[in-house]
Amino acid sequence: MSDIETLEAEISGAIEAADTERGLEEVRIAALGKKGSISALMKSLGAMSIDERKIMGPALNGLKSRITKAIAAQKQALADKALEERLTSERVDITPAPPPRPP
């Protein structure tokens, strides 16, 4: 179980360190992609005994679920941050225009 906890700590750290959506997507692919670290562990379930599968299966599914939620939360945080930066950088001049000059 310590391997799963170590892997979760590493991936969680990478998720928190991702400061762009592209960087976050790279972390997601490295963890959950076809050749990702969690996917590799899921593939190894077939070679385990039934008793090992009963323990590792739910543990890996829980890990996958927690990582997926952490990625979604970080993605939302990055989107919120980008929106906040955009809103603070853009200004709208709402001062009234002078009345039109007579011809």
C-alpha cells in the first residue's frame, strides 16, 4: 500500500505544481493516460492472485478517483485564476461622452 500512497503523493504534488492547463494535462496523461503510471498498475491486476486483487483493485480505483478529482479541481482553479487576471487587466471607460457639438 505504501507504493500507492507514494505514487499518490508524487502525482498530487505534480498537480499542485502545474501552473498552466497544458502542464496539468501533461500530468493527467502521465498518470491516467494509456501508458500512465496508474494505468500500468491497473494492468498489473490481471497477474495478481484473487486475494491481492481484492485489496489492490479498490485501492487503485480509489487512487484513480482521487487523482481525477484533484485534476478537475486544479483545472477549475487555473481557469478561475485566468479569469481573475483577465478581469483585473481589462478596464472599461464608463465616463459619459460630452454632448455633441451643434453644426
